[in-house]
Amino acid sequence: MADFGFNEHHQNEVIIYMRFARSKRALRLKTIDSCFQDLKDSRLIEETYTVDEVSDMLDGLQVLVHGEVEMELINTAHTNVLLLRQLFSQAEKFYLRLQTDISELENRELLEQVAEFEKTDFKPNSKVNQESSKPKLAPLNEGGVSELLQKEISRLQEDNDKLKARLRTLESQAMSALDDKSKAERALKALQKSQGDHQEIANLEGTVASMQADFEKTLNANVASQKDLQDSLVSAKHDLLRVQEQLSLAEKDLEKKFQQTAAYRNMKEILTKKNEHIKDLRKRLQRYESDE
């Protein structure tokens, strides 16, 4: 499988699908074998048969085998469509536009490589973990719009975190200043009780008043700074919401552009033709069953 350029995970996914397809094929072949065996057991009981009898038996066998083969081909086509649906669904979540080359489905060299690989024992390099999460596809950015929006969102979030950290620091400083004021007041009261020196008390009161004035200035400055920080936070949140809205509009625009592409219209036309073909095959099958 190294010739296909698959990594280990994708190689294991291919192995799982080929095992599934091989089991379905084996089951259908057993059904066809049983058709022949039923004919032998139920019709081939005489030693001689007329041409009409042989022709009638072969016609009946042809109808059975034709129905089994047709059913298997239809089921295989539907299974492949479901497999493509899984891949396309994963791609569309990240605005990827996958393309297929139908001509490669008849590449004899690649078909021989697949056939050669199917002959092996399907032994991957490591055990397949079917419960592991599905890989995520990296999005393609048209013109860098999504990338720029993501960077802007990250920048605003970083600024928001910095403002919150600064606000916490200022709040801590304010609480520390309040503690210092409480300690000074308690010390003043203790001195008033233990000492009668009014001058010293007056000096201490002046110191406390000065400290209180400084504290009020600091507190007022912190209040003004906190208000500025809150205004900055509100502005940053508004910017973040605006950028998220722009990102949503860009994603909708990308989805709209994808639906207008020729590949989308061609795929829709192909699916319509396939559905009509399937309906026609079902009608033909019903006619065969009614003839039987």
C-alpha cells in the first residue's frame, strides 16, 4: 500500500473497507451457488430432458442469477455512495472541496495493485483501533479571511486576559491600603490610651490624616482606573462579538460560494441521473419478477 501514498491510519481504513467488500462478495457468491444447487436438486431428477425443458430450466436459472448479480451491483454502488458521503461530510465541515477523477477507476495498473494487495493477509503495521476518534481535516482559507479573523479573536482574548489580571492587581493593592489604614487607626487608639502626651498624639493624628489623604487619593485613582478597565473590557467584548459575527458571515459566504460552484452542480446532476437510473433498474427488476 506504500505505492498509494497512504499513511498508516488511512491504510488501516482501506483494509477495513476491503474486508467488508470481500465478505459481501463471498456472501453473494454463495447465494448464486445455491441457485445452481437448487436447480440440480429440484429439476434434474430425470435421466433425459427435451430441448424445451432444458431451455426452460436455463431461463429460470438466468433470471435468478441475473437478479442476484444486479442486486449486488446496485448494493455496491449504494455502499460506495455512502462511503463518499462520509468523506464529503467531514470535508464540508472545514469548507474543503474534494474532487474525484472517474477515469482513475479504470486504471488497470492501479486495479492490479489493489488486486495484489487483496491477496495478502491484510496485516497492517499496527492494530486498527476502530474506537479512536475520527481525524480532523485542516480547513482551507480562501484569501486568508478566516486566518485573519482567528488572529484578531486571539489578540482580543489576550488583551482581555491582561486587563483582568491588571484589575485583580489593583484590587489587591486597594485591599492592602485598607488594611494599613485599619492598623494605623488601631495604633492611634492604643497610643491615646497609654500616653498623655498630646503633642505626640497630635503628630500621630497628623500622620494618620496624611496617610488617610494619601489612601483616598490612591483609592480614587484605583476607582478611576478600575472604571477605565471595565470600559476597556466592555469594548473588547464588543470587538470580540463583532469579529465573531464577521467570521460567521464569512463562513456563510464560503458555503454559498461552494453551492454555486460547477463541481457542486455537476455532483447534484450526477446524483439525479443515478437516482433515475436506479428507479429504472427497479422497474426492470419488478418486470423480471412478474415474468417469473
